[in-house]
Amino acid sequence: MSPADTWLLLAAAVLVLLAGVFSSIDAALAAFSKVRAEELVVEGRSGAKRLLEILEDPPRYLNTALFLRLLFEITAIVLVAEVFIEVFDQRWLFVIATALVMLVVSFVVIGVASISLRTSRTCGGVSEECARNCTKSSNAASK
């Protein structure tokens, strides 16, 4: 493996991390409720108004995050394939190796990261907002 191949693999790793960032952005936007953003605006939290603006038109931002994630993922796959073409003598080996390596990397870095973000916003399968409202109702009923 040449120094150029090492740089290609390093670039692929950076691209996979960037894809993970945009996957997390996608998950965060999909999981965050407009009601909670409105509460943050009322509380005067910094950035809350901008968040509410984003949640007014989520498809625009979700599609951009998805586009960039796919761009970074696909480019990383192409870079890894370029390196593996030189490493493996037989074409079928390079195709299988590229597919398997990038499947594992994409699943672990991108898939698991975004799933972890989605589930961290829930409480026992109930959204944070629902849990908060249930707690408020329980407190009001006990008084």
C-alpha cells in the first residue's frame, strides 16, 4: 500500500465521520418537537428562535442533511474501492471487501450513532415531551 493509498483511506475515514455528523443532525431534527422548541423560545434560550425557524420547514433541512450524508458516504466508498483495487488481484475480491468494510463502517459509525441519538431523546419509549407532560399531570393530581 502506497502513501497515496493511506491518504485516501484517511480521507474516507474523515468522510465517514462527516456522514455520521449529518446522520445525527437528521436524527435530531426528526426527534425534536416544535412544541419543545416553542417552550425554549418562551424560556429565552439562545438559539431557540433559529431552532423554531428550522422546525417550521423541516423537509428543507432534513433533505439537505440526507443529501450531504449520502455524498460523504458514497465518496468514502469510492475512495476505499480505489485503494482496494490495487490491494486485491481479483476483481470480485475487491468488490466484496469494499462492500463488507464499508457496510461495517457505515453501520457502526453512522447507523449506531444516529440510533443512539434518537433513543437518548426518549424515556422508556416515551418521548421527552410526553414524559414531562405526564409528570406535570401527576404532580397536579397529587396536589
